[in-house]
Amino acid sequence: MDKYFSIGEISKLFNLPIKTLRYYDERGLVKPAYTNKKNNYRYYSVEQFIVFDVIKNSKMMGMSLEEIKSMINVNLSLENTIDLIDKQTKLLEKRIFELSQIKNSMEKVHYNIVDALQYDNNMFIKYNEERKYISYGFMSKTVDELEINLRKVILDIENKRKEVYSSFGTSTSFELFKNENKIVNNDIRYFIECDDGIDNYNILPKGNYLSIVLDDNSNNKEQYYRRLVNYIIDNNIEVVGDFNETWIFPRIGQDKKEVTLVKIEILIK
């Protein structure tokens, strides 16, 4: 049986797990050239090596197992091979673009976390350039409402873009909190990090913003808004518009509850 190779030998020759080779057999991609009926051991021939090469290369090109199976079972002409390569090239180009978007969003999150860490729950005034965002008109009067409305926006954005931890936020009524101690969020905001043809957007104007960064559960935000409002009143600061709240990075705390790195800010006249 020198001309046959055991499944273990094929596994080593092609760096494929034995489990994967058995799965290929079950799916009909490449069946053993010979199976010992006594012990059910699988053996493959040298002639089948090319099939394993085709499968490995096709998977690297992004083809599904069903597509590979169809290709193996058809005698492809060189012209059809060119069409197949062109098709997979376009799919890979699309995937490269999506991965580039993901990479850019990860780098932006990294920058925002590093920037936020330097303030350590202290109030500060920072100049910001103009920022673009899409506003979704969901009003939220409770944290639960806000969470539900956020999920609606995330679903919409996921259908359009490929990002990791996209930058979202909300506006909070300054007057309502100042006069009635109520946190009312007027919308959900998706901040545009990469402008690639989006034209229906709003703008946070450039200027100096009184800000605070917190790393806390969303139910504890009232104390941070109170600190900002008290500072504004005590120092006779004139502000413009409402608070802008940006959610930088969410995670799960030790008590298995949500903890989010958040920046709350308001424009100063």
C-alpha cells in the first residue's frame, strides 16, 4: 500500500486537521481513494494532492466550500478560471475596504481612550474642531429608553458600515437639567469618523467646551451633570445649546453591569 497515504500523513503534508479532512469527505469535496473496510481507515493517492491544493488556494481566495465543490466537479476552462479569479478579486477588494474601516475605527477608539484617561473625572475646558454627526430623532427620558433607542440606531449603522465600537452619543437638555434636575436625551447621535459621501449630517460647532470624562455605569450620570451645571452657575459661564454626550468605550464591570467611558461637554460662549 505504498502508493496510498493515510489520513494522518495527508494531515501533516497539507497542514490540515484530521477533523477537517473527514469533513471534506462528508461534504463530498475529496473522498479517500481507498477505505479499508475492516477498520474504516481512509487512504489517499498522490493523484489527489492537486485537489487539496485547489481547496486550500480557493479558501484563501475567499470561496465557500460549496463553491469549491462545484468548481472541483466541473472541468473549468482557462477563460472560466479568469472569470472566477476576477469575481473573487472584487470580493476581496470589498473585504479589504471593510477591514480598513474596522482598522480606522479601532485606531480612533484607541486615541479617544488615551485622550480621556488624562482627565480622570476632572472638569476641563478643551477646544474642539467642528464635528459631524447624524442625528436620529429618538427622545429618551430614562436609561432604559436610551439603551433601546441606541440599539435601533446601531442596527441601521451596521447595515451601512463596518466599524468596531462606532462613536455614538446623545444630546441632553441643559435647561431641563438645570431647572428641573431631569436628564432628557433629545436624540441618538452617530459621529462620522470617515466622511465617504454622507451629506445629510449635523454639525457640532468648533469652540471651547466645558467637559468632564467619566468611567461609570449609565445610571450614575446625574452627579456628573450636576457638577457641570454647578460649575457653570458658580462661575457665571454662558453656554450655548445643550450638553453633548459621547460614548467612548463600553465594557462589563466586575459586578457584570455596564460601565462606559463617557465624555459630557457643552459649548462655552
